[in-house]
Amino acid sequence: MKNFVMKFVASVMWPMRLVLFLGISTVVGVIGPFGTFGLLELPSRLIYWGIIVFISYALISFLRFLVKNIFPNLSFGLVDLGAVFLLSLALPSFILMISKPFIPAGPNGYEDSWKLPFFVFFVGILVMFVRYTISVATRGQGRHVSSALTPRLFDRIPVAPHGKVLQISAKNHHIKVRTTQGVCEIRMRLADAIKEMEGVDGVRTHRSHWVAISAVSGHGSNGKSGTSFLILIDGTRVPVSRKFEPEVEKLGLL
């Protein structure tokens, strides 16, 4: 649980996600869906929907973490599907609790509350579809670019054929370049090596590791610690640190 809390705080404080969270909360608060436009003043709507958006994000993050740790070998699509299903069961209760201080119940209580699980599931599937589409498009771009261009880093590799770069890792003042043809060691900084991989779609997963997106075949987590890793097409496991996890998740690799 401590590991999840640290990951969650790091994820929320990631600038792009923070801007997205505030943007969604503001837009929904101004629009005032589900009758809240007529029932609440603007300041109350912003607070109400801000709380709901935050609770939704916190719950889906926890449920994804839970599903990933119980079933570490599931694809990210199945992890999302399981988390969305659990969210549709859990979130309606929170919404009803949040609504009580803001919106008084009618004579029959919150009679339409039975619709909430279906609505949450529908929205969750829609978000999941958008996330999956972005991930597939990103991976497709990576494969196209990788096959079209030769990275400048290849000029430093002494032996041909080079194959395709799967991973670059750093140790002391050297890097190890893992390709489909083998591994070679070069004396240079990881940051400089990544710059010389311009034209190949990749992501940094750790301060000492970079991977090509097209080389990723799966993911998993390390037991009780809950730390994540990516699995490459050659079976290599590449660690994902908390600092870089939001970017890896954004690409749909976790």
C-alpha cells in the first residue's frame, strides 16, 4: 500500500496529469451535467465535480494497481477492463455520499441511483477505448519510424549487422546497447545515446534504462514490492521507476 501511495502522489503531481485533472474538473463544473447546472451555483458545481473527478481518478488508479498485482501477466487492456468493472461497482456509492451535502434527495430518495453503475461502466469503457487507440497509434508510429531511419548511434557500434535497438542501459560511464543481433558496450552517457536515437520512438523507464516502444511485448510487477517492469520481445525485463512510470503508462505500456 505504501508503494501505491508513493506512485499515486507522483502520478498526480505529474504536470501534464495535473493540468488534465484541473481542466476536466473545470469544464464539467461549468457545464453542470446531470441537472447540476440548475441545482448548484458555479462555485458549488466546481467543488462538487472536482471532488468526483479526483475520487474517480484515485479509485481507478488503486483498482488498476490492485488488478496488476493480483494478475501481473495481464495485458494493459485486460487490466483496464477489470479496473473499470470494479470501478462501476464502487464509485456509485462514493457519488451518493458526495451528493448528499450538495444536492438534497427527492421524496423518493435518489431514485435514479440504480443507473449509476451502468453509466460509470460506459464512461470507463469509452476512456479505455481512447487510451487504447492512442497507444496503438503511438506504437504504430514507432514501428514505422524505426524501419525508415537509421539512428546515429549505429555509427558507434563497431560490428554489423546491427539489427534493431531494443534497449539502452547505463552503468558508470558506459552504456549497453541491446539489439536483435546482440549486445555491445560503448563509452558515453545515456542522455547522449538517447539523443542519437532520434527517429526511433522510445521511452525512458528508469534513470539507467531506455527502451524502443516497438520492442515491448508485455509488462509485470515484482511481487510484494509492486515495482513494475516491461518485458521485451527477447524476454529481457526492464525496470520502471516511479519517476518515469506516468510517461510509460501514458503510452499504454503498463
